[in-house]
Amino acid sequence: MKNISHKIKPLQDRVLIKEDTNSKEKKTSSGIIIPMTVTEDKGGKRGEVIAVGAGRQEDGVTVPVSVKPGDKVLFQWGDLISVDGEEYYIVKESEILAIIK
């Protein structure tokens, strides 16, 4: 994968995610099966965090984003963008449902 983080830097509490479209379902090391949902906006998607913003502002203080590049996550919604022929989602941190361990 190309180093896209040099081309796009999310702002505030936004996260750049590359959707995992290669598998139907995965099983975590603890035995949790995570199904790959159909491509409907109401379903969750699985992906890898590529880049994160600095965090949201609360009372003049920056609250950092709780995910980091390389994390595997379940997310919903987001804006689909295309860079150099690759598709990515830009989502607010609140649209990330879980970190997959």
C-alpha cells in the first residue's frame, strides 16, 4: 500500500480508513467471529486506520483520537474518497464502533 498519509492528513477527530474488502468474516484470537456485512450504509464495515487527526477541541484543550495508524476497526458511515485509484473513508472518531484485537 502506498504511503497515503503523506497526501492526506485528517483534521480534528477524523480518521482515514482503508476498508477491508478481501474477506467474508474473521475470527479474532479470542474466538469472536466478525462477519463481513453487505455494502449498505447501515451496516458496519471493517478496515485499517491509515492516518488520524490531532483530536477534537473541548474547552480549548485537544482530546487526542483513541485509535492509531495500523489499528483494525469496525466503523460505519464516512465519506468515501479516491486517491491514486485507491478508495478510503474519512470518518469521525465517533463513527468507529470498535477496535479489533
